[in-house]
Amino acid sequence: MKSVTFSDFRSQLKSYLDQVTDDHSQILVKRTRGEDVIIMSRDDYETIMETFHLISNTNNALHLARSLEQIKESLIKKVSLNDLKD
């Protein structure tokens, strides 16, 4: 993760915001007075929040864990969209 000073971030604001949205990266903005902050795109934030929501529910987390285990053990069956219509 890139780390920049507040002054540097402020002077190159557009460039840093473009970088965050284009590369799906995050930037740590270090402040001399106050807590440091992380800058990320809205899309990345929403993805993280959705993932957090899904795993915060015990039933969802268990279901996801079982699904991942099935994938690792090759216990999944590929189906086409046409197969689902039947």
C-alpha cells in the first residue's frame, strides 16, 4: 500500500484519486496531527462491506466455508444456464 503525507496527497489529489480508482489500490495518508486515513474507491469499499456483511452472519459464513471446501475438494459440478432452466 502506498503511503503519502497529507501535504503530498493534497498537492496531487486528482492524480492519487485517479490511481485509486483505476488500479483498485489504496493509499495511506499520514497526518502529523490526527489519525492517518486510508483512501480507496467506492467500488472497493462496497465490495469489502458486502463481504463483511456476508461473513458476519454465522449461517452465511458456514455456507461460504462449506462451498469453498467443496471447490477445493473438486466436489462441484459445472452446469450451463440451459441446464438450470430444466
